[in-house]
Amino acid sequence: MLTKKYLEEQAVYILREVAGQFQRPCLLFSGGKDSIVLLHLSKKAFWPGKIPFPLLHIDTGHNFPETIIHRDYLVKKYDVDLEIAYVQDSIDRGTAIEEKGKDASRNILQTTTLLETIERLKIDACVGGARRDEEKSRAKERVFSVRDIFGQWNEKLQRPEVFDFLNGLIRNKENVRVFPISNWTELDVWEYIRDQHIEIPSIYFAHKRKVYYKNGQWMPVSDLLHISKNEIKTKQVRFRTVGDLSCTAAVLSEANDIDSVIKEIKKSSFSERGARMDDKRSEGALEERKKVGYF
Amino acid sequence: MKDVIRISTAGSVDDGKSTLIGRLLYETKSLKADQLQHIEEKSILSNKGYIDFSLVTDGLLTERRQGITIDVSYIYLQTEFGRYIIADSPGHVEYTRNMVTGSSTADAAIILLDAQKGVSEQTIRHIRIASLLGIPQLVFAINKMDLIDYNQDEFDRIRKDILDLHQPINGIFQERHFIPISALHGDNIVHESTNFSWYEGRVLIDIIEDLKTFHSPSDDAVLNVQYVLRPKDEWGTVHRGYAGKIACGRFTTGMNVTVSPGGMHSSVKRIEHLGEPVEIVNTDENVTLYLNDHIDISRGSVIVSNPHSLIPTTRINATICWMERACLEIGGKFWIQHGVTRILCIVSEVEGKMNLLTGEIQDVKRLEMNDLGRVQFQLGQQLLVRPFAENKSLGSFILINYLTNNTAGVGFVL
């Protein structure tokens, strides 16, 4: 099977296994391109029926406004249910504590809110858009990745996945993280968006934005941070990933449509997660977060 | 454009497998600048005096600390001609299950040997597992040729040792390639090396680019029902669409079918594929079938072309690769998952385990983790199976521990 067809077929198969094996699955929806691709694939998998699980957005409150507007648009367009869980609610309850200092982010706090939501809604499977090419510890991730009742990922307890058998049997309060686009690369995602005419938030395309320079990267200016005026520059930028507004770097770019974005990615020599400050904190930062229940 | 090729790699500890994969990614320019920068910095820190390409794939912290690979990693290689998904399985004796995991869907296996050591016990195990899984193409990469002065006689001897080794199990033909390399120095990986004036074959990447995909041919069409769709039409009538993947063969509209279990007959009314109505669908496509009759069909049901050559059975005799710490013994109760059908089964007989070095079946009463053995099962319900050697998708299954829910083993129907 040719690459694109192979990847699409595999994702549809996995999504149908989710609907078939679990009682209360959800699709973790950040509003980023990978989760939008999952939404599109879900529509195809269950067409002409309705997508049999809701989207779940763990809202850090640190959003690019463009992605929230787009999220609500897509919910209508794809006729899907949406659940929102707010990190701020966890902070208010005292179950999460806001980080302090210049590098503070709410990325880690999402874990708490996610685990609380899984418990509250009795979710047994969370579909996510993680890909194995993103980061080294992701390269080992199973398609069905079992988490214990604490939401922990234990690489030594990963179930072997042979042929296309997916084992989603779990005990009460355990849950499974499911990754239908595991085998896709960043470029595959972009080419699929182009080929299927999938609508993504405008921040993925070049636009003028106020930014400041930090640790070798251009960071977006927002109300969340106090940046001195003389540090702020206006640049033509775009984002390669939609994360927490306070810790997602922009890249200087002139690519203002999908074809030029794809051209740029083909030329670019920086991997996608290179733009996530939270992964740079230490060697193995993502692996450590996954162990305690991060998505 | 060519099909996606799935490749598994196998080698013993220190044969340089991670280095080979890192080197392949590097020389095909598949490494991103920040990944390269990362491994360069780490190599300098560890005072190796060269770029340690194995750092590319050694993913987990626990592994990086121990300097070994403990689980299967998936790596993507994109060349001008095609996409390759490489499953990097570790080489330790105790990790047979990882090699089976990494190799189950492989179109080809790269088996790495250390030129200084030649054929090791681990090499023999790898060859046997590759044969058991019916991997149609084997590439034997004789690594560390630099350490034996690129000696042709040594290479020829190792090649002969491998050819003498054994006959393929299951009677599946395996294409074999032999190539002398040095992953550390990049000899014969992507560029021809002047160190091998005597070697007339192709470099590794050219062998890889030439790999193909194979399908078990099947006259029978089989669809495993994953999920039942209940879409409403414009008049409010609810229809039942059977969503599933075609395990083998092809379905067309109007075709006569039988549903298992139950044996009820019907015919295909309509077919949908990825959001569109179609007339014909083929193996590995994920489709939705609508039938002309109302039959009790749910997840786990199987829709088969009628007539067909499949025999419903409640007894299975299979080779099992055991993957769990608790032993497999007579009387053991498991879930058996065949396609997406999950039913209960009980172990009625353990015939013996395979000695991976000699291929002989030894008389044992139980299988331990990483054993390959022959086992008979009594099923709680009928399944439609074929021998694995004839049909990979109808001839394979997994065993799930009834108490822990863990995947305990994988089976190949005899």
C-alpha cells in the first residue's frame, strides 16, 4: 500500500477499535493540527454516522485566541460533542499549583486536570495525536498504551503489539492512551491536511506578531507575561505547533499558505518538538512527564 | 512511488545495531539538525572521539543510562523512492518477545552479525524467529568488518555458515541477501567503500530500496466486524453498517456472504470506504458493509464470502511465542483474540517447546517467558482459521491473560 493510503487506513482501523473496545472513549483535542487530523479521520471512520465519542479539550487558559475560535467552528462543522476541562479549575481547587518565574508554564499542570477529568467522566480511553517521530521516548510508544489507576506510563509494562491486534482490556479505573497516527511524520500530517482540504488555525501560517527573543527562540508576547517594551519586536512568524501560549516558540517564516508551509518543512532542519521549551528542560523531560500521566 | 516497507532489525548486544540505524538515518539525511546537534554534544560529553550514532535510537532514560536498548523503537526512513518503517528490536536472549513484536508485520528483517564472532546462538534464534514469522526477505549485514581488516575469507565463511544453517520453517520461501559493512565507519551503508574491492554486491540502502511487500493470496474474502454503525437516512430509517477491516480477499456489491458464528446467509447491499460509496474493496482496506438481510451481527462477528474454504473449528493447534512471566500450562484459561474476535479458550495440551538452536521440539509440560512451543487449545466458540503459513491474518492470534489483561503470547496456527 502506498504511504498515504497505508497511514490513513491504519488510523481508521485504530479509531474503530477504540469505538469497539471501550465504553467511554474521548478524543483529546488541543486545537492543534494533529488533533484536527484525528477529528477528520474519525469522521471518515464512522461516516455516515456521528463520531461516537466526544472531543476533550484540556484548557490551560493560555490559548492562542485563534485556536479557540477555530475549535468551536470545527465542533459545528464535524457535528461532534465537546467537553472542556479547565486547568484553572484545578488550580482553584488546590489540586494544581501554578509555576512561578520566567519559565513558568501550565504544561505540566494539564496532567492533573486530565487525570481529574478521566476520573470524573469515567473515561477509559483517550485518543491522542502523538507521533513516534516527535521525540525519542515517543518512538517506543504503543498504539494502545495502558496507564495504571494513577495515570502512570511504565515502559516495562507495555503490552507487546503484534500484527494488528490491539488489546484494550483494562481493569476498573485504568485507562488507555491511543495513538492512531503513531506512524505519521510531521510532513505526512501536513500533506494530508493539504490533500483533504482540512481547515487549521491561522497561526500555522505566516503572520505579523509581537515576539521577544528567549534562549535562541522567538516567543509570542501575550498578557500572561511581562516583557519589557524594548525587548518586543514585530516579526513575520508562524507556529509549527500549538501549545501553551507561554511556552510555544514561533519560527520566522514567509509561508502564508499550505504549499509554502510544506515547502518550508521539507527544507527545514529543525524537528518539530525543538520548538517546545518544556521538552528542553532536561534530557528525557517528556519521558519523565509521561511517567506521571502526561499525555 | 512504492509501497510502505516494514523492516525489523535484529542483532545481539553490541553488534552495533543502533549504530547502523543511526548511520542509515544520518547518511540518508533523515536526521534533523537539532537531533544531530544533540548526539554530537552527547558524544563529546562521553569522550568517545567520534559521533555515537547509536544515541539516535536509544530512546528511554533507563536505556541511555545503561547503554542498551530495552524495548522496540519505531524509526521512519524516507528516501526518494519510498517510506520505510524500521522496528528496532533489542537483541538480548530474554527479549525474544520484543523481536516477535517488532517483526510480526515485517516485510523484511535485517539481521546483524559481528564479523569477529560470526554466527552466534542469538543469530540462530533470530533466523528461526524470522522464519516462524514468515518474513519473506532477510538481509544479513556482517558488521564490524573494519575490525577484521575487511577480510573476504571471513565474510565468505560466515555467509556459508548461515546458508548451511537450516531449512526455512513453514515452507515459506525467504529471499536472502548478504552484505559486509562497517556501521561505525559508514562502509557499504549508503556509499560504496574502497575497503571492499572484492565485494561486488549492492550497498545496504540499494538492497533496502529494492525490498517488496507480499500478501498471502486468498480466494476467500473475510471481514472482521469491529463496530456496528447505525446511521439514519434522510427518511429517518436506521441502517446497520458493519465497519471492519478486510482480513483477506475482496468484497463486491451483490456478493453472497455467510456470517460467523451462526452461518446465516445474505448478500452485500452497499459498500462504503473512507466516507464514500464504492463497488469493490480489497485486503487491508477499512470499509463498511451493508447487507440485504437483517442478521444478528455484532463486534467480533465475521462476514465471509460464500462459498468459502474456511472451516469453523473449536480446537486449535499452534506454535506459541510466550511473553509473560507466569508460565503457560495445561488447564490455563485465556482470552484468545483472533482478528477482533475475542473468546475464551483453555490449554488442552502442551506438546513441547522448540529448541531455537536445533529446531527440535523438546518434551516439556509448560512454556516460560520467551519460549516458543507447540500448544493445543479448546475454544469456547467456533473460529474460522487457516494455517499461518497459508494466510497470515487468519492464522495468527494473541492470548490475553484472563486475570491481568496483559497480552501473554502470540500464536501461529499449524
